[in-house]
Amino acid sequence: VEVLGHIMAYFRSEEERFYMTCRAAYLSVFRSSLVNMTSKDQLCSVLQQAGRNPSQKALDKYWPPGTKKLNFDDFCEILKKEKTAEPDQLMRIFKKFDTNCDGYISHDELSRILTSSGEKMSPKEVDEVFSLADVNKDGKLDYAEIGRLVIGQNGIMSTPAVSCVIRKIKAIGGIILTASHNPGGPSGDFGIKFNISSGGPAPEGITDKIFQISKSLQEYHICPELKVDLSATGKQIFEVDTFKPFTVEIVDSVESYAEMLRDIFDFAALKELLSGPNHINVRLDAMHGVMGPYVRKIVCEELGSPANSAVNCVPSEDFGGHHPDPNLTYAADLVSAMKGGEYDFGAAFDGDGDRNMVLGKHGFFVNPSDSVAVIGANITSIPYFQKTGVKGLARSMPTSGALDNVAKALKMPLFETPTGWKFFGNLMDAGKLSLCGEESFGTGSDHIREKDGLWAVLAWLSILATRKQSVEDIMKDHWQKFGRNFFTRYDYEEVDSDAANKMIDHLQTTMSDKAFLGQKFSSGDKTYQVEKADNFEYTDPVDGSVSKGQGLRIIFSDGSRIIFRLSGTGSAGATIRLYIDSYEKDPQKIYQDPQVNWSKVTLFFFFFFIKSLFIPYFFLNVCIYF
Ligand SMILES: [Mg+2]
């Protein structure tokens, strides 16, 4: 009978359910619904019984001076107006209680609040409240208890889509299992990423804490009989050992993300560009990663590009044995297809869809530092920015100064941050940043808190649709207007750690000598004068955190720069990254082959600084990015 009662209750109309709630609350305080309320305190009790938490101000409004009594119908009307607290509102309040931010409210934390502010409670009353809420009797209140899990269909969801969904459903966080841009499969890479409620990567404070907790884990439990069907969208509910059921919701991997993009871009204009009478031909390479379903659904099905314009679109656990890194080396197939001249625009994505590479006809390469600068200079082609305005631009420190030239010309604030998207996220949360990019093929904006490969591609297509020019012409016009930053990066991997440390020390000593400032170096017909030399340090303007030792910078008077960064001094050896950013504003020289420019400029400096210490390791595992 009880079960039938529950089922019947479920099928009642919402209005009936509301009336039943009112009645249940009323009857828990009064004998009958015919009895009138005769004081503000009684009204407060009945509202609390109905799960509301009215403020003093609200009670004064419902019980204005001179009121003698209110009846059951009056109470129903008041209950309609008094909304229940939203989960995120409650979460904010709980977070305030949780003074050491560990996700739990301890007895001490609760006691401090309840005995000191508002209507003060006695220690005995606090004990009673605490034991009532501490369901599993572990001495702490787990306010952020997970009750609902949202998973992309078939376990597929790109990193930008996860960031989008976290923000949309106001999740407390998200977990991404990915090899990102590294080889995957049994002998490849595997990573676990944790993103916080803003949708961005967890800051170090949180990851450090996770690591600390992981060291003290004593046991863990698994439920082998608990099976989730990842292929069917919809909710699956499980009875678990907590006071509420656990819901697993399988969602369409693409839809939420596509809906967001429709709000950002002019899809009608993009459809015209990709499938109208004067359409361009594109080739998009998902590199066997997660982007296949996104490219097919958004670019092919919705924007009308032919199905064969998207390649390698079936996600595979080992990325088809390839390296899903969108650069000239690993996306060589796309480069050679583009060289054929059949396609006007090409792009590749990494395994989890946050990185991108953009190519023009005949394989014309747009380096990532230039890509974000071009988007910045043409930002009004994107409707989103017409609505939100442009708050600021940012790039990671090693990224070329191409974006700085745009910021200067358009009088926009520019931030130079350490490498890592979380630094951009802070600026975005504070409303200081709209568009940002990294030389390592990451481009994005404040629509989410991750870099976003497909967003960058649609941004470029929007510019193509507005300017009605080729990728190459857009790039060349840009250099004419802003000058060109010839940029290159060399990675020296698995070098001897001691030698690498010595080299960096030697460099730092040379650079910190006062005589170094103002020194002139000539290469060909160009002279570079040292204006500034330092080890990059960043103070986050939002949370005040300081990141030191981010890389040695030699900055010349025309804005050209040489940067050295040392990383990973573990057993497999160290990696030294050398970045060269050479600025050229002479219109006669901006179309030079970058190789010619670099060979003159870069190697000269390279040998000047480090020849004595570094040559034995010089030709080991050198990766060159253009
Ligand atoms: Mg990635």
C-alpha cells in the first residue's frame, strides 16, 4: 500500500503535490488546517517545516505590523513566493562554513558559526544538529557529496565540451581521462585531469591537496556488479549506501557544446561560407581523437560541409597508432593534402580537442602566436564579442609578441602569463580577459575556461566569411599592418640534467651582469640591443599568487626576444626549450622565408650563449616547431 501510495503521489499534478506539501507542513505545527496562525514565529516554523529558510526581512514582509492572524490559504500563497534555496546558493553558504576549504564542515567549523552569530545556539544544540547531519558518523559533514554524475555518450567528451557542461549544469567539478596530444593506447600516455566548478583546470592548491589525501588512503571500494550503459542517453538511477539515490546521466556528447557555439558565432554566415553557392573547401583532421563526432555534427551536418571534408573522425583508444598532436610534424597527412591545392582551409585537432592548427591553401601555415593575434585584430567578426565587448587579451610568456602589437594598436589591455590555462582562467573569472592563446597550439576565449580547438577554427572561418579573403591574404595583410614576429621553438629533450642546470646558471649569471644591458648584437643587417633581461616572474592580479622562475627572457629594444626554459630534471633527463621571437616591421622583409630569417638571427644568439656547455647534447632529440 505504501509503495502504491508513492506511485500515485508521483502521478499527481504539480499543483496537487504543492498542496500536499503545504498541508504536511501545516499539520506538523497545528492540529488542523482550520487553525489560524497567530504569530510571526508560528509562520516561520511552518515555512521551515516546508523546507524554506525565510530571512527576517521576508518574515516582516509576510507578517506586516498590525497582523493578527493568517490562515492556511494565506500560508499556501506565502509558500509559493518563498523559493527553496538553489543548490549553488547552499553550496556557497556551506563553502563559507568550511574555513579550511577541505570540502567538509567539521564540528569545530560548525560550532564556531552557530555559537557566535545570528540566533546563537548552545554547545548541546550544536551537537544535536551535527549528529543529525553527520549521516555516516565520520565526524564531518560532506557538503559536496556527489549525487549525480553526467557522462558523455560512449564516454566521449572533448575537454572544451567538459568545461562547457560543468558551467552549464553548475557541477562541482569534472574529471577528464585523456592522453591529450600524446600517443595513447596500452603503451602510450594516460592522464587524469580534474577541472573545478568554473570549468577550468584545478589550481595547484587543489591538486596538491588531492595528492596529499591520496598518500593517506587506507582502502577503496569497488562495485563490480554496478553496470552503467554508456551507449544510451538518459538517466540511470542507483540505490547506494547514502541517504539519496545516485543518478548517472548519459548525455549527447555534442549537443550542449554545439548549443554554446550557436550563441557565439553567426551559423547562417558560416553555412553560407561552407555550403553556399560560392563555398570554400575545407579539410578538418580529427586525428582519431575525440573531435570526430563534433566535427561531423557541427561542421558537416549543421554547417553543410561535405562528409568527406572531415577525416580520421572515428575516435580510437590508441589514436590509430598515431600521435594526435596538431603540428606540422604529426599532422603531416593534412599538410600534404593541403599542398595539393584542392582545399582552401585546413585544420587539425589534438586527442581531446583543446588544441588546433590552422592551414591555408597549398599548406600555408599559420603559427599559433599569429593565429590568436589575427583573431584579436578581427574580433568583431564574432558576434559573441559584439555582445560582451573585449575586456582584455592575454598570451603565455613564451608566445610571440604578435598579440601585443594588436593590443597596442587597438588600445586593449594585454596580460603576459606563465604557461598553463589556469592563469587565463583567473583573469576571465575576474572579467579582465576575453581572448588568449599559447604558442603550443592553444587558442580560446572566456566562453569557457579551457582552450578550444573547434572554437578557434570557427573563429577563423568567421573571419574568412567577413573578409572574403584567403587565409594567406589575411595573414599577409596582418603583417603589413602590425609587423611580423618571426617565431620558432626548439625543444632539446632528454639532455643531461647537470649540464642543463649548469647552462641555465651560466646564462643567468651572464644576464644579471649590469654590463649585459644595452649590449648590441648584430646579425646580417640587423642590430639587436638588449633592453631587459630577467627570469620571468608573474604576480596574479586576481589572487595575488606569485609564480617565480618561469624562464629566462632576453628582451631587445624592438620587442624581439629570446627565451630559455628548463623543465623536468628527472631520471629521464631534462628538457630545454628555446624560443626565438624576432620582430620585423619592414614591409620589404616580412614575407621572408622564416627559415632564412631564423638561421641568421637565432643560431647566432644560441651559439653565443651556450656553445661551451651545451654542444655535447646539442643534437640529441631536437624537435623544432615553426
Ligand atoms: Mg589537449
